[in-house]
Amino acid sequence: MKVWNQAGKLIKFRIGYFMGTFITTLLWLLGRFGISFGVQEIIDTLIGENTFFSLDLKTLFIIIPFTFLATFLFGSLLDILFWLFYISGQVLLRRNIMRGLLRKPGAQALPDTSGEAISRFRGDVDNAVRLSYTLSIRFGFVAYTAVTLSYMFYISWKATSLIFIPFMLILAVGLTGRRRIDKLRKIRRKATAAVTDTLGKIFGSIQTFKVACKEENILNYFDTKCQTRKKAIVKEMVFIAIIDSIYLFSISLGMGTILLLIGPAMNIGAFTIGNLYFFQTQLWWIGDFLWMLGDMIPVYQQAKVSYERMLKLIQNQNETVSAEELVESGPIYEWTDYPPYQPILRSEKDQIALLSTKNLSFSYPGTDKGISDITIEMPRGSVTVVTGRIGSGKTTLLRAILGLVQKDQGDITWNGELVTDPAQFMIPPRAAYTPQIPYLFSDPLKDNILLNILEETADIDKAVELAVFEQEVNGFEEKYDTIVGPKGVKLSGGQKQRLAAARMFVRKPELLVFDDLSSALDVETEHKLWERMFSSGAEITCLAVSHRPMALKRADNVIVLKNGKIDAQGRLQDLLRTNEEMQKLWEGDLNDNET
């Protein structure tokens, strides 16, 4: 991976901030140089030594306060430009990572845990941006160091040369100690990711822990993760303190070297008290520059690893996704409001006439589980129900059609036109999907249904009625403003499914896709849901996974899956006469209903 290329593009994204940071860094450092130089001139003037410019005290006392003020202003402007560049780079990377994740098949979006993914957005983004933004500061230090060393060599080339001996210690510590710091930092970040991941799982499973009365166990487990993170943080901080002490020792050693060398020079006036003050103040800044120089290699290495980890997150076996997408320029709206949501626009091409698949296949990596050679046709206004035993591939078939998993082979066509990217195509207004276990946000009912659709453009009441959810809404004290809790914890399984169905209905898609929608519903509610759907006046085209008799009876085409392949398809009545697998499934449903 060409890390410098990525860093350069990140700099180019906000080149104005970068150049501003470089210029203000240089001006701020030169201001510090000017202050030290001015105090040197005052000291030498007071003790009667020769000065560089031979300015009188009055002039010096007028110039130095203005230099202080200018340095303060340049430092403040530096902080502003620095953070603008830093935050802009972070936002761009996070925007592009999120865009990359949303482009991937939904069921295969994360290669690792959610905690690991969060660490990519946090730590890895920070490492990548740091390489770019520190270049502006380092370039400023290079220019400043060149000016300062030139003047110090002019004063005493011998003293200036010898103080680099302790400075080499700083450079060595910067090169070696930073590697250890980076290693400890990785351990700390991994421990932090484990804490974040565990915390997310706890919040999503509180009801399970309470029912099982295992609150104490999970708290002990969480405490173990926290203790691991605590130890990692302490180790990192202790080692950093040791490195800092070595740095301070090196600066003191440099000052001691100067004091040993300048005695004879001061006796003959070749090295003044003012010069000694200047050397003392500038040693810290030159030491910082050498520390930054030693820090450059680990910063580069960190950025390289972070870019690779971020690329892996958005790539996930798709080699066409390149690192260029991580730093691709785009709007981040730091000075303007985020543009309002655009209503779903429909065209004639969006209207479904025929959806078909040919030889559609997908296998989960490393297994033989999936679907194989699925060929079906779904004309407009038809109801297609997929049924089969547990593990027969029903949900996988829906996911492959919708692009939630990336098909291995086969074609999907919409009105005779090949769908090359189902994940981007099978979305409203063309298709909408309600999974068996829908994801809900800890937000009001209304927000969970609309999901950023403008309320004035949506008929939310009609969608809720179609989903047979109006009684629940009216029963809640706060109606549509009722908070559902994390992952809808305040709702039952059936209520979650119907709320998700309302989310789908409000978008009025051409194709409705259900994954066992009525599995958590009682018979009466299920009957109402199907009746309202087909009596709504709209021409419904539906693809559903179900084993319930009511759905199977309404189907124009029942697809029986067995071991990932189509065992038979057709009308229910015909399949009950001709297909053994359908007969067994039907008899099982009858027995379940009777009990």
C-alpha cells in the first residue's frame, strides 16, 4: 500500500488548512526565536556586552511585548487550523469507511466484531490522519531548526556541535522507545475494543440476563475486561513516563555540556550570558524537533497498519475495492448544514413487471451451506412463498436476491434487465425487506418507521394500519413518540415484526420481501395482516418465507427448498399431491396448529 500517496491525498483534501498550519507553525516558532533573541539582547545590553543589532533598551522593551502578542496570536491560529485539518481528515475517513460498509452486502458487512469495527473508526482513523497533519508541523520545525542552528553555529560552532551528542540519545530513544510505545498502545486499544464490544452485547441482551438471573456473572465478566484494559493503560503510561524522563535528562545533559565548554569563551567575551540564555531556551525546541524526527518512523508504521486495517474493513474479499476509496474527496459539510433527505423518486423503470433469477447460487465461506441453481420467476402482482425445513436455505435465498450476501454465480433480472449490483438496486422504491428478527433503534416509534423519510411525504397512519399495529400505537401513552428501547426491548417479538412491516409499507415498494413475518403472530393477527395487504387497493407483488398455511394458500407459487435446492414449485394444491417434501411440511403444520 502506498501510504505516502494516501497521506498526500488527505493533505490535498484540505490543502488550505495544511499550508496554514505549516505557515503558522513556522511563524509561531520564529516568534519564540524572536523572544529568546530579544531577551538575549537585553541581557547583554544590561551587562555591557556587544549585541547583534546594537539596539537600545527602550526599543527592545517595545519590540518584545509585540513579539509576545504576535506569538500568542500565531499559536492560537495554529491551534485552530491544526484542529480544522485534523477533524476534517477524520470526518472524511469515517465518511468513506461508512460508505464502504454500506456498499457491501448487508449480511457480510463486518469481517470482525462490532467492537473491532468501532476501533477502526476511532484509533485507526486517528493514526492515519496523524501522519498527514504532523507533516505540516514537522515541516515548520525543519525550517525553524535550520534558522536557529545557523545562528547558534554563528555564536559558537564548537558548543553547537557537541550538544548534538546528548541529542543523539533523544533520537535513539525516539526510534526505539516509540516502537515499544506503539506495541503497548496496540494492546491497550485491543483491550478497549474488547470492553466496547462487551458493553454493546450487554446493552443488547439485558432482558436475557435478567430472565436468567445472571446479572452478577455478566458484571464479573465485564469487570475482567475492564481490569485487562486498566493494566494495559497503566503499562503504557508508565513506559511513556520513563521515556519522558530520558528526554529531560538529555536536555539537561546538553546544558551541562555547554557550561563545560563556554567557560574560556566567556572569559574573552566570545560567548555572553545572553548567548547562554538563548542556547538554554532553544535546546528544548531543537530537542522537540529531534524527538519528532525519531517519532516519524513509528508514526508512518502506525499509519500503514491502520490504512491496511481500514481497507480490510471495507474490502472483505472484494479486491476491486482499493485504498484510494478511503481518502476519496467528498463533501463533509463542516460549514454548512447537512442537506435534507431527498424523497424517494420513482420512474417507469422502477415498476416491476417480472423479477427472475437463473442458476442463482451462494455458499457461506468455508462451508457447503447455502443455495444452488435457483431459478424462479415472480411476475407483477404475484405472491411467491418460499418454504422448507430449518436450514434448507430459505433466508439465504432472500438475502442473495436482495444482495445482502454476494452471490457466487447466477443472474438476477428486473424486467429483463440484468441486475449487476443487487445490494444497491433492491432498495426502495423497487424493493423493501422485513427480516425475521428486525433491528430497531432506541428511538420513538415514529422515527423507527420513517428512518429519515420526511413525515409530510409519508402516510404513517396507513402503514401502521396495514401492519395491524394501530392498536398498540393507540395503547401507548405517548403514541408515536414512545421510545422502544435498545433493539426494541420494550416490544414483544410480534410487535417488533409489525413495526418493521410498517417501516416497509410506508415506503410503498414495488416488491415486498418478508422473512417469516407471521412467525411471532397469533392466527387472528396474521389473518388481518394478509387481508389488509391484499385489500389495500395496491397491486401487491410479494416474496415471502413462511410455513404458515394462510400464506401458503394465498401463494401463486410455492417454492419448496431442500438442502439449498428447489425440490419443487407450483400451486399448493398441486404440490400436496405430487411432492413428498411439501406433504411432510404440511402435515407438520397441521399437527402444530391442532396442538
